Amino acid sequence: MKRRFVELFLKGAGMGAADAVPGVSGGTIAFITGIYEEFIHTIKQFGPSAFVAWRQGGWLALAQHLNITFIVPLLLGVAVSLFSVAHLALWLMEAHPLLIEGFFFGLVAASGFVVAQAGGRWKFWYLLPLVVGLLLAKSLPGMMPLVLLIGNEAVVVMVAGAIAISAMLLPGVSGSFLLLTMGLYGTILGAIRSFDIGIIMLFGMGCIVGLALFSRLLSWLLRRHHDATMQLLLGFIIGSLPVLWPWKELLRYQLGPDGQMIPLAHRYLLPSDYAVLSGGSAQSVGVVALMMVGALLVVLLNRRAAHYAEHRSIGNARDVEKE
């Protein structure tokens, strides 16, 4: 039990650190560590059905219904990471952007193979959800500045919270990057760093609404249309890779309400072209090496998750035989 708690805490810490970095999703970390579907189904349990479980079976039934032994260490890891490890990740992004983007590019690209293998036998019509995922991943960032047209600052922060948390549940779609395209990334991160209760509460309320609605949709899709949903998630992951390509030139941007630069369009370059354009080193060897490290980490984590799932399945089968 203690080992399971520590493992879930560390996976939650990884999700929190990923969620803080624009371009990476905590959902990706959840998927490659083998807890994605359990995470989605557990989040969905927080609703009216929890009250029914409590009325019928008391606190023990409620704890089982909410999968407390799973969700508590996971969310604790996310929370601790957002207030600690995430700062290190953000510092590294500022100090060594090419190297860190290379690492995350390798990690997210390899996670695409993990998602592709998670589905069943491929069918031709799966091209539809795959293309839908690709198009949504490409178009969502461009649509985010429209949120600012709402006008009311409190409502904008709540809507941003609902959108960001929904994106964080999807592998490949970065809630932080969507916040960046809304011009609210600095505002929300600054509120977390300074512990601004007002903004944190508004953002948190939006997150609760987003979790309640989107987790139910994802849970339903995974139960009823599992393989097609996997193709949709694969589309999201592939569509998000350009955001993490290290060697790129910013072509268009706009300034957010707090003066933040919101990227709108990039030109993707080869390392040699980037070096000529920037007048500096493309750090090709280091970037490629970290791409490989990120990909290798995904493979190792996925193998460990598969081994744990197999071991857990055998244990459950033995328990059934004893009964």
C-alpha cells in the first residue's frame, strides 16, 4: 500500500510539472504511466452518484466509490508539484529552451506510439477520429483569444479554468499552452506563485465545472468507443508536436492583457537554418540526445505500467478463485 501511494504521488508530480509547461499535457504523463483510463473514470465518480453511495453504504462505500486510495496520492502529487517542481521546469524552459523542448518532443512523440498500441485492431474509418483530433489540436490555440471577448474578468478566469483543465485531461493538448494563447498564462501562474486566493478560487471553480463535464464525456467515450477514442487522442498528440519542435521562428504574435506575448504562427526550421537565423548554436547534439532520453523514458514507464497491470490482473484473478 505504501509503495502504491509513493508511485501514484510521483506520477501526480510528473503530471503537475507537465501541466505547468506550455506545450505538454499532464494527460500525456498519465497515459504513459498507465493510469489514464483509471484517472478519467475516477474523476467522473465525483458527482451525484457519490452522494447516493454515501447514503447507501456510509463513508466506506463513499471512499470505494471515489477510489480514494488512487485519487488522493495522485492529486497530492499534482498539488505539490505545481507549487514546487513546476517552478524548476519553468526555470529550465527559460534557461535552456531548446534542450527542454527537445526532451518533451521526444516524450510526447513516443507517447503517440503508446496510444497507437493501446487500441485494438485498426479499421479504416478510424481515420475520421484521427483527423478530427489533428484538426482540433491545430485549431484550438487560434480560437482561445476569443475567450477574452467575454469581457467580465471573473467569468474569463472561470472559463479559462474549465478549458485548461479539460485540455489537461487530453494527452497531447496542453492546458498551459491554451492559457498562453488566451493571454492568461502569466496571470494564473502569478496567482499560484503569490497565492492570490481570489484568482485561484475563480480558476478552481472553472476547473471543477470542466472536470465534472469533460471527464464524463471522456469516460463515456472510452467505455462505448474505446478504440476510436484512442485514435482521437492519437490525433491530439500528433497535432501538438509542432508546438514542441525546438527549432522554429516566431512569425506572428499578439500582446495579451498583461503584456504577454501570445504566439500565433511559427515557421519550423532545420537546426542549421535555426543557427543561421538566430546567430547562435542550435545545440543539435544535446537536443537530439534529450529527444532520445524522453522517448526512452516513455518506453520504460510504459513497460513498467504494463507489468504492473499484468501483475494486478493476476492478483485479482487469484482473489476471485479463492472466493
